[in-house]
Amino acid sequence: MKLGRLAEAEAALLAKTVDEIQSQSTEDGTSDVPNGAAGYYLLGTICNRTDRKKAAVKHFCTALNLYPFFWCAF
């Protein structure tokens, strides 16, 4: 993510290929995100940087549901 390769970072978190990520218009199937709340926070950050605000909010809320004291997501 720090290298600016957001599609690759998202693919790594979702265990999908970059082509599968780019062809999807909505975010679904994220139940197997590694590292729990931190993984969802990273997905939210990626979605925020790629102008997918609704998906970002969903991922940040999921991170907060998993760990309510995760202030970065708040």
C-alpha cells in the first residue's frame, strides 16, 4: 500500500487477483480478511483512496465492530 499499488494490496487482503478486483463494481465477499480489524481498516483506507466512499465506510464500521477501541477507523 505504501508503494501506491492499491489494487495489489486489496487483492492480497481479499485473496483475489488484481483483475477480479478491478472487474467488481461492489465490495462483497470480505469475510476472510486477514488480521481482523486491522485488515478491514486497510481495506477501508484503500477504498477511500480509490474514491469508493461507501465501501470505505462499510470496512471502517466492520473494523470498529470487531474492535471498538480501534481509533484509527473511527
